[in-house]
Amino acid sequence: MLFHSFPYDFEVDLPLNLLSDVYLDNTPQGFLESVESALADFVLPGYHLPGMGLTHCSLRYCCDNNNKNKFDPTYLFFSSISALRLQSPNNLSIAGKFKIDQSCNDMDDIELFQLDSPWSPSDYTLIYSADDIRSASQLSNILIQEPAIGYKRLTTAIIYFSQITCGFSKSYQLAYLGLFACLEALFVPDGSYKGKTLGRRISNFLNGFNFPFDISSWVEDEYRTGRNKYAHGVLDINPNTKIRDSRIIAFGRLHEIARLCLLSFFSLDKSILQNLSECGKNTLQKELDNLPEASGKYISNQSPFCS
């Protein structure tokens, strides 16, 4: 998989393992130069244009006759990208992917994606380090090992967040609703005041993080004035118009709340996740009200990148 943008500090040489048989590696420039230029320009648009430059990172899936992996390489690539964005929401721009054919001289299974991160912090120049890649590798394994998660709703939340953070939705409204769907899958607000319940549960859960705003009141208000409006068909942002700065800020906040909630759920003791998965509806509501304040290895040294 090739990128238009992938910020890595290169203090540790590549390749670095992200998943079984998936590596962050150098872009295969020699191979791109050896194939027909039209193919290279399709999978990495603009590759041969003067002054375009080259992103020196790619994802490589190593396949041989002994490979028993049951997952499609594209799924593994995007699981790795989701894990990287969970570790740190750095700006990534995905071009396309290809397979080196059996002759090792040409491309096969070419696919163009042209996906961009929907949001990244504007006040930070975020670059992945080797330690970030190693941490993302642990997260990648969680994302593809669904039976080991325990809490079934967590799987749903992962799917929503991954689709949004990888850039599959080009619509602000749908991406925004997807982040709320992620949070609602995790915290299952019930009753007449779902926004208030959601805000309170998230605020209690993320109490250890230093957000520059009050999570509880912000989520409640955003649920009422944003989420409900879009969900019920009130168009606020017209296609092809510039998104207001206030909505970009709101999206960034929502992205970071969802990101840190997912990392915090990954850090919960497995017995808590299993209990949430097995308890009935009424008991589930009580258990979610009493979730312990988030702690654990996946949120160590994490902080929200939002204003």
C-alpha cells in the first residue's frame, strides 16, 4: 500500500512489524521505476510529475506458500492504519495498493483508494516514531482478534471509528454521525435523555484526561444540537462548501473522545468486558454507569489532541 503522506521520523530503520506479515517499509521506488509508467501513476497518482516528491513509507504484506493468514491483505492494511490513527491521529494520505506478480516484474491486483485522514490536529507536527509503530502493532492485533475482545459492542464501535478515521466517508455529516454511533455503541445511552447520559458516562470514564472543555456538558449539547439534527435530516452543511471552523473543532473533539474511549476500553480488565457482554439490558445500564475511571497500558502517555 502506497501513501501520498506518511510522517515517520526514520530514527529507526525500516521495516517495522505492524501485524503478522505486515510491515511498515520503505516505498519500493526501484520497482515503481521498473514498471510501465502508467501503472505507477495509477496506483500512486502524480508519481512521475516533476516536483511531486515521494513519501518514503509504505505498507508491505509478505506472502509466500507457507502463509496461513486467513485475512485479506487489504483488511490487514486498513486495520494497521486504524491502529496507527488510534495510537496518534497523524495526518495520513492513502494512494493505492498493488501486488507484485509471480514474475516479480509487474503489478497485479491494482486498486486506487485516494483516502485522506478526515481530521488531524492543526497545532501539532505529529510524526510517528518507532515506539509509536510498536504500540500500534499491539493495537492492530486487538483490532483483528474479535473473539478476544469480549464486549461485542466494542467490535461495532471499532468498525465505525475505523471507517471514519481512515477517510472512507467524504461527508462531514455522515462522518460526524459515525463517531457518535461509535460512542453510542460503547455506552448504550437509554431513556429520554440519551445525550445527558452519554455525556455523563464518557466524562466519568475519561476523567483522568485533561480535556480543554467540560466533556459532559459539551457531549450533551452536541448530541442535541448536532447529532440529532443530522440524524433527523436537517441539513446544516451544503455539499462543496467550506466547513465552518466551529464544526472542524467539534469534529476534532468528537474524534479524540472516541479515540480515547476505544483505547480505554482496550485497557479494561477482560472480566469487565466479559461482564458487559453477558449482562442483561437493565444490568448493562447500571454497569455502564459504574465503569471505573479509565486506566491501563493503552492509554499510558496518551492525551487529547483537540482545542
